[in-house]
Amino acid sequence: MSKSNMHVADLVGKPTYHSSFVAPAVVSSPDAALYLGVTNQTLRNWRCRGMGPDYVKLEAGNPASRVYYRISDLDSWLADNTVHVSARKAGE
């Protein structure tokens, strides 16, 4: 069956692949906040205090430059801040 003759019913339950989709390597500060479950203001506060995940600032000398976060840095920061609860502690 050619693609032009396909119907929606033919696609139900079948995986679809979009070769043009590429997950972003970096996201904006508001998107990073959403990813982490915090507000964009919290990320701003963390940056000012030298806390939080690493970030990328394009045009570093420009005060109006935009801030971006690498997804890998967000994931690393989450992993580094994970509290592991042992079975013994959970029962106490």
C-alpha cells in the first residue's frame, strides 16, 4: 500500500517514525524550569546564587544574552541531587 492510499485506521497501533524530529540538545530557561518542575524565577535565583544545574549563556559579555540549559546537564543535576532511601530508613 502506498503512503498516499493509507488511512488513519491503517496506522492505529503501529509505531510511527519521524526522521525530521531531533530532540533538542539545549532548552530555554522556561523549558528547563518546566523540565525540573520549578519556576523560571527559581532558576534565575539559583543562577544568581551559583546554585542549580550548569547552564549556557550565549554572548557571555552581553547582559541581555539568553540562557540555555543542556538536557544532559539537567539530567546530571537531577541525578546528583537524588536522595536514595534505603529499605531500612524507609521502615523507620
